[in-house]
Amino acid sequence: MFAVALGWVPFRAPDFASTGATLRELFTTWPDFTLVAAHPAIAAIPLASLAFCAFDRGRRVQDWLVERAPFGVAVAGCVTLAVALELCAQIDAQIPFVYFQF
């Protein structure tokens, strides 16, 4: 994933100077956490996922959902998680699709 993300830099940058400047900034500056401070779900969702994985090391909850839970309970849980993700992770920034520039 890291190599793919770096590989997209030349395609997104308008010229070679911008490509070099972007790669230089990626490896020489500290990250700015203002977006995370403005939208705490950016950090809360991965942390909650890690906490769930640590809590369910024996995969008891996952096994119950897959093997023994009624279908309606599993669907309701998935829909609830999807709605919570949509409500909590909305970001105001509109990023245009990369191929709109070509």
C-alpha cells in the first residue's frame, strides 16, 4: 500500500518539481493533526477496531455472529455499524476524483 501511495504522487502532481517537493515533504516534515482534532472519528474508529480485536482474541464474538446468530441480528448489527460509521466519519473536505484532471 505504501508503494502504491507513493506511486500515485507523480500522476497527481502537475509537474516534476511538484513531485519532488511533495515527496520531500512526505519524508521530512512532521504530520499535522488538525484534521484529526477537528474530526476525532478519524482516530476513534481505528482505535475502536484495535480495542475490539484485543478484546475478542479468541474470536468468540465473530464466531457467534457467523455461526449461531440469527440472520436478522447479524444484518441489524452490520447496518448499525455502517450508519454509525457514516454519521461519525463525515469530513467536510471535498476531494475531486483523480481522473477528472485528465
